[in-house]
Amino acid sequence: MKKISLILLVILWIGCDDNGDSANSNPIISGRKVYIVGSDDDGACYWVNGSRVELPGGAWATDIVVVNGTVYPSGTGEASDACYWINETRY
């Protein structure tokens, strides 16, 4: 099930430039960063241009917004509580 969810997240990727502005739906984006949110066997995380970033204390990340280079993922914590992160700091 996690592999299917991750594939769906990859299909529904979010492309943002360095200022967090949404990109068009073209999968080849020159000069922009691609952010994908989700989880793997190690817990909640997101990927930036294919590089994994761990979200400490998280079980699953469901949404992500990038504004002026600051990353705001949200999801669920390890105790099934709602949470969000600012960059990699959990709240």
C-alpha cells in the first residue's frame, strides 16, 4: 500500500521555484525545485529534487507548502496526532 501511495504522490508532485511559486505541470522544470511529500519505512519525509529529508517524530506527511524557501509540511505524528513542521522542526 505504501508503494502505491508513494507512486500517487509522485504523480501529484508539486513544483516550486526558490520563492515557493507554483510551477506549471510540465515534468521537466528547468531552474525549479520539485517537492514531494509522503513517508517511507523510516517515517514521514519529503523529497526535494529526489533527495530525502526526514521529518522527525512523524508517521506520515500529507501536504507541503514552500514559501520563500521555508518548507511547511503537515501530517500525523508517531502517536497518530496531527502535526506540522517548519523545515524539519515538528510542532
